[in-house]
Amino acid sequence: QVQLVESGGGLVQAGGSLRLSCVASGRTIRTYTMGWFRQSPGKERELVAVTSRSAAMTEYGDSVKGRFTISRDDAKNTVYLQMNSLKPDDTAIYYCAIGAFADVLRAVPNYWGPGTQVTVSS
């Protein structure tokens, strides 16, 4: 009965910012790794950012390092993705994930959210 629901996507001009949110229900996220992935048509699902329990470890995809920041609020059962200096290549559906660290990192988490669309115009 675990559900993940993303929000905060939309249309933004290149150079702008967006903050995505993912709220989990049916499970406390406290002891789990949370992650963000993205996918464009014809491309593989790509790691964006991952945060382990208590944020002890954080990983970012090479294409977003220095621009995106993942954070978590376990009391609110929510993970965030702050996206700055957005580029047209960031256009994709962004998906939230939950699971054990190694599983989330290899894109096979326990659960996926349905995704939220981010479109960056030039």
C-alpha cells in the first residue's frame, strides 16, 4: 500500500529554478533511501539524485552535479529536489523512488512514483 506522489513540475525558462516534492504514504521513509530519476522519450531512465537514511550518503548524476540538490524531511515523509540553472536537456519526466540504498542506486527500488513532467524552454 505504499504510494509516492510527486509534485512541482512545470514549464520554466532556461536558467530558472523548480523544486520538486515527493510525499510517501503507507510507509515511513526514515530508514529508507529515497531517490530521483528522470527519463526522456527514447532514453534510459537516468539517476538524478539519491539520499540514504538520515542523509548519511548522497549521490548525484554527473549531468546535474552543482545544479541540483536533494534533501529529505523524515517528519513530513517527504523528499525534495531543488533544481537550479535549468537547461533544455533537463526536460524529462522526473520519478521518485524508495528502497534500500543499493537497490535505489541501480534503479530497482521497492516503489516508483507516477512521475511529474519538467519542461525547460530555450
